[in-house]
Amino acid sequence: MISKLLFVCITLIAIDAKANLRPNYLSIKLTSDKLEAANGQEITFWLEFTNEDKGTRPILLPGNRKSGKKIIYFSIFFVKDDFYTEVFRESLDITIDTSSRGGIDFRYLEAGETFRIPIFFNDSKNYNSHIEAHHRLPELLSGDYQVLVWYQPWNDDLAQYAFNPIDPFGHSSEENYDTTKLDMSLEGTQSNYLSLSIVNSFTITSPFESTEFCPLDCKFCAVIEKENWTKVSAIIDGQTYYKGPTNQIDLDSTWRMPHRNVTWLGPNPQAILASLPTFTGRTIIFSTPSGYQYYYLSWQLGEIYEAKSRMSQIFYWIGINRSLVKTAEVDYCKLVRFSPY
């Protein structure tokens, strides 16, 4: 009888505990094209963030942050007989050069949308200047390991505007609960485990295969490889500049397609100023023989004709309310900045 009562009590406790658990609708997937590396070899990891909720939800990403605590950091485990031993965990402290300002990326993901960012390990050239490369692997013995990413957005003050805080017991503040935010444990969340083998020598990369937008004789990749940034800028400018009633669909935009020497092309901003002229921009990371190169692209959208605007104002003063001249051009886009950052 006592055993039956004990069984019922344990079952009720289990049901109650399960009822308090909240689903995690932010999926984080860790991938890499290189599952085998030697100590000191550069490794590129990719992090895919997916909003599995039913509505548009905000998340935080590292952006170009220069100080404070990391919101993304790694652990490495040695596995033997299904027993995981953590052999390395990254420091949360950011020690990047702060001569230029930086910040996190507050980004909205639509329902089911996935957003991918790169993480570079052992990129010593950019370690002190870019958060994407602010990661190093320790010297590890040869063998098989498992890599895990921790996501801790609460290291940033903006987390309160993106997530509902959930305590370790699955509880939240019902008074301040916001259905337009994702639930996030105060302990953060993590990605899948990714297998990584440490070997004694560098692996040979597979030869590049031509694609529709990036053949073996791709002019865009050729000037990137030579680090001829004047020509790189000219190609981008020539494929994005338009003025007047031009159909953008008719323009050549192959530079925005996947290229072997373009590691990552950042997205357009999710919001810009409505008044003209305004500006938009995106980041781009090139792969060259001397390492990764970080550049920023900025375009002017719209144009105001100063002389015509003054003329239109004079017409207005003398009683002609209908403008006789065109004072602005909405269909105007020009590359105005291409520079390292």
C-alpha cells in the first residue's frame, strides 16, 4: 500500500514538473566544413539561429561588439565510453581593441526564419579587432572531440527587450511576460554537439568547383585574391549604381551571389530612415591569401537637387504652388563607402 502511494506521489510530482517546463523556440545549430584540423589551423564554424515560434521574434547576435562579455562562447569535450569531459571553455571576457565603437546586433527573425553567422578560430590577424575572430583553440592532444556553443544573451543589457527571463525551475514573471518575445533561461541555452578531430598535420582542402556565378576565371574573385580593393569597389559600384526610373531587376548583381573568396556577406539593415537622402550598408568578409579582410559597404539612397529645390521655393514664393521642376530622385542608389573596418 505504501509503495503504491509513493508511486502515485512520484508520478504527480513528475507531471507537475513537466508542466512547468517551457519549450525553447530558439534553435541554435553549429556546423563546419572542416571536421578535422591540426593545432593552430584556422577553422570556420557556422552558427544558424532559427526562430521556431509562430510569430516574428527578436534575438541578439554578437554584431561588432568590442567590450564587455561574450554572448557566444565555446566548450570542447573529450568523449570516452559516452562520458563527456570538458577540457576547455572560452573566457567570457572580450579584450578587443576599443579604438572604434561597436555593439551587438538586435535582429528580428520571422517565424521559421534562419540566420547564419561565421565564427573564425585561430585567426590571429583579426583576433584583437573583430568579434567573429575573437576565438582561439588551445593546444589539444590528437583525438576526437565534441564542440559545443553556449548562447548567453543575458550578458547584454538589451536582452530584457528581446527575451522573457525564465528561472532554472521554468518559471517567469507573469506580470511582465511578453508574448512577442522568446522565452530564454537565465542560464542561456546551447547548440548541438559537433564532432572535431585533432590531427598532427594540416588537411588538404578540396579543389574549387565552378558555379554559375563563380567560374574558375571569376573576375570578382581574381581581384579579391590580388587584394586590388579599387577594382573590387568598382565591380560592386558598377553592379549596384542606378539613377532615374531604372528597373533594378535588369542590373547585374552577381557580386551578391556566393563566391569562393567571399566568406560572408552581411544582411541589409532591417530599418533605415525614411527621409531622403538616407543611407544603408552591410558588412562583407573576404578570403585572401593573407587572411580574412573585413570591409563595410555603404550606399546613399535617394537624392535632393539643391539648385532645383531653391528654384521650386522661389516659384512657391511668387504664388506658383505647382512645382515645375523635379527636386528629388527616389530611384537613386550609389556606393559611397567601401573601406575596411
